[in-house]
Amino acid sequence: MSIKAQLIQLANMVHQEEIKYINSLNEAEKNQIGKVDDWSIKDMLVHISVWKAIMAERLAGKDTFEGINIHPDFEDTNIEIYNKYKMATWSEIEKLVNSCHYALIARLEELSDEDLMRVDRYAWQNDRILWQRIYGTDIIHPALHISERYIDRGEVEPALELIETVSKQAMELSDEDSWQGAQHYNIACYHALAGDRDAALEKLEIAFRLQADLVPWAQEDTDLKSLWEDAGFLALIREDAE
């Protein structure tokens, strides 16, 4: 299967998970009121959807989406997104979730595998392979947010299932050690958030072996905060240092 076909398959799968999550929400969850630094579920869904639309616009050679500017500091863009949609209704949110996804898919359909393998098709790639930028922003990014929300309400199994499914399929996109390591790392983070220490350490050991650059980040990544003082985690850090 081509890189493009795999990306589209993954993007569609994550979109279906978004719909599944939305359908699981109760009225109290839908009626949550968020803040710019403490998003409601509605704010989170807007966030992941608009970034898909931003990617679709960027793939078309544009720099804005509905007046939202793409700032060098992505947090400034996030604030613009929040402020623009904070009063949106649920009907508007659900339309946005779908329209942004299909806008992205339409742009992906226009690209070739050769395009997706380039590091210089767009200035904003920063010398990263295009398909990896798309995967990071529009596939694993929404999956991570949805999984976090499942964990927040104590539903560990669907959170881990989503991240493991996406990450394992992503491993088929490249056999490079750094790419494989990043996928194991993502799974480790969600085992840690779910309180499964042993599974998290097992995945981290693999991730660190494949991509040593993850070690310093792991010591700052709050997803792994529960492990920072753990003897097993500290042993992995020391082992890498040696």
C-alpha cells in the first residue's frame, strides 16, 4: 500500500474514533465551559479539527484558515482558534469536525507519494518529510487528545486501544529506528497515564534503544511524570547515559 493510501486510511480511522467519542458524550460533558488555558471537550474537538483544516490550507499553498493566522509559536494559533469558536454550538462543532476532516482528505488525494516523501515542498516543513508532518498534526495529534479525554473519565481501555492501534499501524509507514522508537514512546506514555508502570517501562526501553534523543524529552514530558522518580525509569536513563 502506498504512503498516501496508508495516511488516508489512518486519518479516516482516527476520524471515526472522533465520531465514536462524540457519540459517547453525555449532556454534562457537552455543556462543559472551557477557558483559554483549560479547554472543555468542545474546545478540544475544535482544536484538533481546525488544525486539520489549517494543514489542508497549507497543502494548498495558503497561510490562513477562516482568518486564523499560523503563528511561529503554535500556542498563539491555539488561542486564536479558541477565541474564534468558544461560543460555537454543538451542531456547529459536529459540522466542523466533519468538514475539516474531509478538507484534509481532499488535499491528501491530490498529492503523490513522491510529494509526500519530500522535505522541501513547503517552507513550513522545516526539512521534515511531508508525510511525517501530516501524520504528526492530523493523525496522532487528534488520537492523543481523544485518548487523554478517555483517561480523564477513567476509561483506560479505549484510550490505550486507540493509541496502540494508531501507533502500530504507523510503524508500517517506515522501518527507520527513529520512527519506530517514536511509536513505542507514544504507547509508553499512555500506559504511564493509565497507571501501568511495567508496560510503560517496557515500551520506553524499546523506544530509548531505537531513538536515544527521546531520553532527555522523557525527563520533561508530563505524560511520564508518574515515572520520573521510579527506580526502573531512572535505571533506563542511566543506562542510556552510559
